[in-house]
Amino acid sequence: MRFLAGNAIALLENGEQYFPALEAAIDAAAHEIFLQSYIFDDDPAGRRIADALVRAAGRGVAVRVMVDGFGGRNFVSGLLPRLREAGVQVLIYRRELRPLSLRRHRLRRLHRKVVVVDGRVAFVGGINVVDDFDAGLLSHPRYDYAVQVEGPLLEPIVASVQRLWRLVAWASFRRRDSQPLLAPPRTKPAGDIRAAFVVRDNLRYRHAIENAYLDAIAGAREEIVIASAYFFPGRRFRQALVDAADRGVRVTLLLQGLSDHPLQVYATRALYPMFLARGIRLFEYHRSHMHAKVAVVDRHWSTVGSSNIDAFSLLLAREANVVVDDTAFAGRLRASLESAICDGARELKPSDWQRLPLLRRGLSWLAYQIVRLAIGIAGFGRSH
């Protein structure tokens, strides 16, 4: 993890702030756009961004879009033909997926959400190209974050998106994409923030994001706040949180209360008694679907990205996070998390778990065992 100084980094909360900023950047593009996303839905938000990409391609901008083959199944049948017809270059990351397969290579998905425009501005975070409101099922928007980046951090971000584009192009067509960058990264100082771009892949950076978290937790002296949509940490991560709490660090976890994957939520709840017994505060977000993957440590270290704290993100998927070492930025993110906790979350106490019906606790235990079994089948060791 290499920290670079001189960046301008803006925190964007939910699609309400993210999509206007992204659309404006695409509409200002003059040379080249890279967009990587796990989901790119054919819904109001997806069509809005697709329209902007089509406009850019019509101006002669080289537009390169990469969408995951599993998360983007609707994209393949919906928006993909229109984009290609407009001259947008599109690659699908691992389109083939065997139903119900737990083989490790089948579970390695493109989960990162990264956009680079003209090498001058990048967007990194957890927000897919999908509408905030889940087709009107909830009255409040999906809760998530991204960052807008300008400055020296563009160098590793641009290198990463170009490298992955070339790799997937070769894997898809068995020929190398040797096109040079039309818009090299603009690395002149744009602000005063020190930050690092951290990716997880299956070669050189297999544990980079997990290690960034573990280093920050190990160094914490006052406070750790983690918001993670899917939270099923391995033994090392769990122990790191417990050790922090034992040495007097205030540890707060903000997790999903509403989920479209109930098995994972029930499995996570089986971990609650251990955390609660060690003084770790637990909150479940019920106002809407929580999709955030962020953390703040000691009011200066923070991270925003695509990586959950579970085996899928930490051990399988391609992920991307921005780690920021800046008190003002950490303060903004922490204040936003505090607002989410106050307005949309419920705290769980040890007594709440004890009062749950035996059937509910039994379902959590069963879900925990099923998820552990799935991780084992996928080939991971006991520490995960």
C-alpha cells in the first residue's frame, strides 16, 4: 500500500450524489473513459449513465466498459447491444457461470466499482450502476458510498484499470489489446490529502485489502467504526477486533438489517454473542438496504471501496478501495456514519440476543454452519 500526497478526494453518499457527479464527468470527457462495475442495470440510473456513455462515444471519446458476467446478467440482455451499437467497447468479465457451482475459480468475480475519465478524475467505491430505490420497494435509498479522486492517486488507479482491461481482452479474444492510453493520468497535486489505492486480485495482491484493515485495527488506540454490508470475517479479523476491544478501543459495527441474501445475514448474527460479550457495539441498519463498505479508525484513517468483510470479497473477488489518511475526510465519513446510525439503525444488546426465540437462534447457527461449509468447499483453510 503506497500512500501518495496531494490529492483532492470528495466523499459521495448514495446514488443521489454519485450519479450526478459521474454523469457530469462523462459529459466533460474528451479522450477516454474506463468503467468497471459488478452490476450495470437496465433501470433509470443505468439508462442515465448509458445515455451519457453513448453521448461520449458519439463525440469520439474511447469508451471502455467492463461488467461482471454474473452481477451484470441483466446488462448483457439489456443495455449491452445499445452501447456496442453506439461504438462503446464492452467486455464481460467471466460470462460463464455454472448454476450453484462452488468451485473457487467460478466464484472469482469482478466486484470493484471504478470509473476513470480522461486520466484526470476517478470514482472508486461500493456503488453499482443501479437505481437507489430497488424498483420502488423501499421509501429510502440504498445506503452506500463512493469517492471522487483527483491528483497523484490517479497514477495507480489508471494503471490498474488499463491492466485489467488488457488482461480480460486477452482472455476473451486470445489477442493482446496493445492500444496506448489516450489520456495518461494527471498526477499534479490537486489538494492536500494523503491516500492510497488498494486492490485485491488473485496474483500479487491477494490479501492487500484485508491487511490494510488489520494493520489499521492493530494500530487503533481510541475508536474503530466499520460499516460492512456483508460481514463474515475470518478468524484473524475477528480476533483483531476482539483484541482491540480488550485494550480499550471503542469498536462499533454497522451491519445490514434488511438484506436480499438472508442466509448471509443469519450467518453473521451467529457471531453477535461473541462480539457483544467483548463490549463491541453492534447496530443493524433497517431504514433501507445497506450496501456500504467503509471504515474509520482513530478519526484519521478511513477507507471507502467495494470490499466487504467476508470470504467473497477478501479471498475471491477483484476489489478496489481507497484508503485515506486525513483527519478532515475521516471526520466527514464518521459524521455520515453517525447520522446513519442515529436515523436508520437499531442497537443490539446482549439481552436482545438472549430474548430471541430459540428457533431464530437455531436458524442463525444453521446458516453459520452452511456458510462455513461453503467456504470450506471453495477450498479455504480454517482461519477463514
